[in-house]
Amino acid sequence: MTGRAGGPAIDASPHTPLLAPVAAYYSEKIRQYGATPLGVDWSCLPTQEMRFVQLLKVCDFGGAFSLNDVGCGYGALLSHLSNRHRGHPVDYLGTDLSEEMIAVAARRWSRRRTARFCTARDTSRVADYSVASGIFNVKLNATDKAWERGIQQSLERMRSSSRKGLAVNFIDLALCPSRIPQLYYADANWWASHCESNLDVDVEIVSGYGLREFTLLMGCRT
């Protein structure tokens, strides 16, 4: 499968029928594979890094900023920031539904003073930017309708927690002629239109970076 820890951050307990299986799924992945791409259900490091490159296009690296990482897993985005943007000041908060993920992340980054982690559906603060990599991909046995309601609520919460912008990615329906029932496949134009109409953002669709997915970069209008 292709996904990321966390699932949609809907307005409900992580132990609801929609979210509990997803949290359990990713907790098992991190127990099995540890702090590796496989531990958050990505196939390899290069594709994981490519997704981070796209998501961080929403950020202005001309100055310091704060960043919410929703569905942070073991904190791989921090490694990417350290490697690609070494020394750039980023006030980082990572949240995840999986307690096991957060425990691994907190141990791994215990010396990083500008990074915090907590087990939560949503971020607990307003930051300059919020990003989420793959949290909408693995729906398991949820219906598309129920999953899409969860995605919409998650995006609303991310928007309310972001001053300047947010970015998320999806598996691209148009690029996947064969489909796995446990995954969610998204229509890029539909989601871009939905976000522009409901979140007060300007949306750019980023695709063509070698993966069967797309990234939405959203700049906050107000």
C-alpha cells in the first residue's frame, strides 16, 4: 500500500470506526519496520523525499517560519529539512494519531529544541504553514463517501491552523487505471475547486514529478 501515518484528522475520537483501523494499521507498520519509509508505508526513501520537496514549495524560505506536520510519523520531514535546508530556522510541531509513531519520533528528535510532537488528530496551534504527506491515501474498509467527509473536515482544520499556506498530496485517480480497494484515489480538479470554494485559498496543482499522485499547494487569502 501507499500511505502515511495518521488518516484524516476528523472531528471525532481516533477510536471511531473510521480512524481506529488506520491508527492501528500504522502502529503495526512502525513496530514492524521502525523509523524507515516502510515504517510509514512508503516504498523507499527517494519517493518519500520527492513528496517532501513538493509539499515544501508552499513555504517561503526567505525567513524563519513555523510548520505543522499533520500525520508526521517518525518525523522524517525533519530529516529532509536538515539535509535540504540546513540551518534554516523552522519551529516544528508534528502530530499523529498513532501513539507508537509519536513515541518513536520523540525519542529520535529529543535533542531538537525547535521540534515538538504530540499524539492528536489535529494540530494544537496556529502556524505559518501546515503540510500533510499521504494521510488521505489509506482508507482501508471505509467507503469513499465517509472518507471524503473526513478529508474535508481535516482540510478545514488545517486551514484554520495555517496563517500563510498549507499543502497536501493525494493518489491521482487519472493516473491509476487499476485500483486497490483499500486506497483512496482523488480527482485533482475536484479537490482543487473544493478547496478554493470552501477554504479561502488560492490553489496550485503540482503533478508530473514521477509519481502517480498530485500535490495541492494552497496560499491563504486572508
